[in-house]
Amino acid sequence: MNKQNQIGDFLKFLEPQIGQEIHIGPWLEIDQQRINQFADVTGDQQWIHIDPERAKKESPYGTTVAHGYLTLSLLPYLTESNHPDFFQKNYPGMKYRVNYGLNRVRFPAPVKAGSNIRARTTIQSAEEVKNGVQICYVITVDIEGEEKPACSVEFLARLYP
């Protein structure tokens, strides 16, 4: 089968999923250790993230909070897109996927240390691009017990046969 046919078949596979929530990931606890490790790796040592005593006294949240970019960096785990079986199940006929970018990222609510988060994924669109397919996902990261999400992002992936 030639690449153009594979692209067409894949777009047909995706068509009924557009506008549908396709995945709800597992809950993940964001503990202080994970927040501290992220601070160490990124160099973002702001007290609101790494100083529980000061945050308890001075933060409007009463505790430390995760970096927004920590939440964002966990999307492969939260969407389970790094699971070995994920690729073949969700991208039949495709050989590889690349992260193409983000259209829009917002952090409506803080993730307090000790909170549980999970991701919900919806396919917003799919279109042919040179030699492949671009998918736009809307990913919402929920905080257990909270009304507002931790993160909302339009994520672009490109797939190639």
C-alpha cells in the first residue's frame, strides 16, 4: 500500500472520533517530592513550589503548588500515550509520531501538593499535511475534587506512514 492510501485510510479511521472524548487517564498524585525534583531539574526554585512552611503561612493556597510546566510535562504519562500498546491501537498504519507543538496552553487552577490529577483527551481535528496527518487534541487535566482544571491545552501531533 502506498503512503497516500495509508494517509487516507488513517483519516477515515479518525473521522468518527473527531469531537469525541477518546481517553480518560488514571489519577496521579503530585507529591512534594515530585515538585522538588522538577524544581531541581528546571532551576525554578520559587518558594511557592518548594518551601512548605513558608507556603503554609504566605501562599494564598495554604500549601505548595506544582509548577504549571510540571503538569504540562506529565501529559505523555497522563494520556498514557507512552504505553507500548498505545501506538498500534490508536494509529494503525502509521510508523511514527512527533510532537509538533501546542496551540494554546492555560493553567486555570493550581495543583496543590498532594493533589491527584488526570487527563481527558478529545480529538479536535485531523488533517492531511505533507507526507502525513496532523491531529489536534484538546487535553484537559482535572484536579480531583476541584471545579476548575489544572491545565487545558491544544496539542498537535504529526503521524507518518
